[in-house]
Amino acid sequence: MIAQPCERRIVIRHRGITIADTTASVRVIETSHPPSCYLPPHSLVEGRLLPSPQRSVCEWKGQASYVDLEIGGETLREVGWLYPTPTPPFRMLAGYIAFYAEPFDECLVDGEPVTPQPGGCYGGWITLHVAGPFKGVTGGRFW
């Protein structure tokens, strides 16, 4: 698993509203997953993040906190997660927010629409530039 700066343009839109737009994300690549993009907090253009009580633990990155997003009179529950105090190898993720692609109308990487990673609990973004099979797909037995 690695985390690396990513200059590809990441855009998230919902109901015609641009929620995030950045060329300064951090991309996390882990075995059997498409990349997850962690966005800097200042890239949030519209909407308001609210803390969720949901928590999880990654053996590599540490404890994750989840967020809800208020946008256009709608609250999207647990659409993103962050590591407030990640482990030292993933320090660059501190405060950056990763979003699931599925709840949003449009997630783009350099203008290319993203396909959400299957499985419901996974946050990877699939584009033409990554190859599977990925954890969560039908036939991904024992993952």
C-alpha cells in the first residue's frame, strides 16, 4: 500500500452542484483495490461536512472517521472518510477526505467518469487507467 501526491484533476458533482475540484489530492493504492483519492479540505467548493459517529480501523493507516455531507438541502450519510491522525507512513493523509463515488451523480478523474468499486464498503475509483480484478467484484471469492 502506498500514498502519493496526485495532480490529476478530481471533480465531484451532485445535482448539478460542484462539491469538490482539485489537482492536489493524495492517491492511495493498495493490493486488489482501484485507487482511492483523498482530497484536501480546501478543495470542497460547495456543501458542509458533518461528523458521523461511524469509525473503522485500517491496519496500515489507523483509525478512520466518517463524514456526512449537506448539499442542496440534502444530507448524504457517510459519503466520505478521513484519518485525523494516520500512522507515520501515511502522515500525508492527515485531514484529507476520501469520498465514495457511488452516492454522487458524477465523479471525474481528468474528465473521465469514475465507476465505483463494487462491494458497498470499498471506496476505490475505477477508471480506464487501472486494471482489475478488484476486491468486491463477483467472483472475487475469499477476498
